[in-house]
Amino acid sequence: MEYITLNNGLTVSQICLGAMMFGSTVSREDAYAVLDAYVAMGGNFIDTSNNYAHWAGTGDESETLLGEWLRDRGCRDKIVLATKVGFDRHGVGAGLKKEQIEYWCDESLRKLGTDYIDLYYAHTDDMDTPMEETMEAFESLVKKGKVRVLGGSNYDTWRFSEFNSMAKEKGCTPYTIMQQRFSYLNCRLDMKPNYIFNENVGRERLRYLENKDIPLVAYSSLIRGAYEDISRLPENYIGGARFEVLANMAKEKGVTNSALAVAWMCNAHRMKGFPRVIPLFSSSNVAHFTANCAGADLVLTDEEMTILTNA
Ligand SMILES: NC(=O)c1ccc[n+]([C@@H]2O[C@H](COP(=O)([O-])OP(=O)(O)OC[C@H]3O[C@@H](n4cnc5c(N)ncnc54)[C@H](OP(=O)(O)O)[C@@H]3O)[C@@H](O)[C@H]2O)c1
């Protein structure tokens, strides 16, 4: 797995490992096995949140397990650790107010057993708190050395852009990474997402990110394993001809559908209209995870990229 140096100074592997269900529905043993396999393949970019996975437990499980794993393996300095603040836990605590950001950052540091977070995301926008308050709270964490760089997730593009314009004016730290739902297959535009900002990335957002040279960390990028079993495709996604093109090419190349979807995402920046995409996915199963990560090392010709992109 190759590394990419981003213009915010972080050097990350091409794949980001999602730890959302680690310690709740994914057992400690399975989580450790996937984490170890990821590092053995050259992975260094791990994603969690202050509320993972509260719907399956308390919301402390993922960060706590990661903190234990980092301590057990003694590898904190080798990992680019991303966590988040802003979503609720059991229906309470959502928001990006100063006291929420300060409280949850300290909680994340405590659970993760570290004194700094490499990448701290606003997990979702908070339209009820002045943006200036959120920005100043984040800035103070950066100044104290608790956080290295910032990202925004589940933001409308115009709000993300407004944050960065204000950050420029005030000399504050901007959002240098966007994390949003994205994959090779597209979502239906006639169905609203479960949550207002929880939508798939569309073309305009891709062009914005390309223009500003902001990488897209693509969450849920393997769509619950649907590339291996299309009957798992949620009803708000479109399979159809685009899926057939991918599946046929995967067969010809002798690779799995998931690996080819990952390869397309890793290479998307070669196509006009796409930013650098970093696929973020997870698994409880080392064999699945290793096969999916193999996509990062697949070579795709310009012709193959064009066929896949235009399908
Ligand atoms: N910012 C946000 O709001 C947000 C929202 C959601 C998620 N995320 C992040 O994104 C990460 C990934 O999200 P996700 O878990 O929703 O999506 P995902 O990684 O695309 O899907 C994970 C599911 O796919 C299955 N899978 C993967 N490869 C498979 C294979 N080869 N064959 C069969 N099944 C396979 C896994 O099952 P097995 O365990 O059996 O492999 C697992 O159930 C999370 O951990 C989190 O860090 C962020």
C-alpha cells in the first residue's frame, strides 16, 4: 500500500481503516486481527469517533479498544489517528459548541490513551452554533497541540467552504479533509438520505474538492459488502449497468469486485472532475479486508479508468 502526503502535512496510506464497530459488534479478537493485518499491509490511517458505536453499546467502545491496541502494540507514533465530535450519543450531546468540543476532545484523548489527535473532524455541521465559536474552539485545541489538523464530515459544500473562507480571514486552521459517503456506485437522487447531511457525494462537490485540492475520505465505500453480493445493495443505491461493467472487468482481471471498486476510488483523481479519494472501509474479517485492500495495488490503464468512470 502506497502513502500519500497531503497538503496539510499528513502522510497517510491509500486506504483508511474504519473502526466504527470495533469493540461493540466486532469482538476485540477480530478487531485486533484486522488492525494488525492492516498495519502489516502498510496501513497507517485509522478512523473512529467519540460516539462509536453508541447504537450498539455505550459509544465508548471503538476509541477505548483503539487506545488499548495502540498501547499493546506500542505504535502510536506510526499511526495517523482520526476521531470526531459533533454527533449525538443516545440522542444527546450533538453539537459543535465550545464546551462540547473541549469536553469531547479530552474524552477522546483519554480513551485513546494519547496526548494528540492527528485529524479531528467535525462529525456533522451544527447550524445552531455560530461558526466562529466552533472555529475558535478547534483553533484553541490546535494551539494547545491536542489536535494537528481539522476535517469536516457530513457538511454541505457551501458550509464547508464558508468555514474555510472564515478560517482564512481569521488566520485559523481550515478543514483540509472532507469525509463523506462515496463509492463507485451512486445513490438515487430521488430518495432522501436517512439524515439530512448524510448524503452521497455528487458531481458538484467532487469538482469543488478537486478545485481546492481537498482530499475526500470516502466512508462506507464498500456499501456493506454489496460489491460481493449485490442483493445487499441498499435500496437508495443504483446497481444496474454500472455494476455490470465493474463486475465484468473484475472477472476479466481476475480480481474481486470490491478490490476493483477500491482501485477505481484510489485512481479517481486521474480523471477530470475528481479529487484525491481515500477509500474508508471496515471489516470484521481479515480475509475480506485483505482482499479489499488489494485494490490499492491494482494497476488500471487510462482506458479501464475511462470505461469504469463513464459506465
Ligand atoms: N463520517 C460518518 O458519518 C461515517 C458514517 C459511517 C461510517 N463512517 C466510517 O466509515 C467506516 C466504514 O463504514 P461502514 O462500516 O458503514 O461501511 P463499509 O466499510 O463499506 O462496509 C462494512 C461492511 O461490509 C462488509 N464487507 C466488506 N468486505 C466484504 C467482503 N469482501 N465480503 C462480504 N462482506 C464484506 C463487512 O462485513 P464483514 O465484517 O463480514 O467483512 C461489513 O459488514 C466506519 O468504520 C467509520 O469509520 C463514517
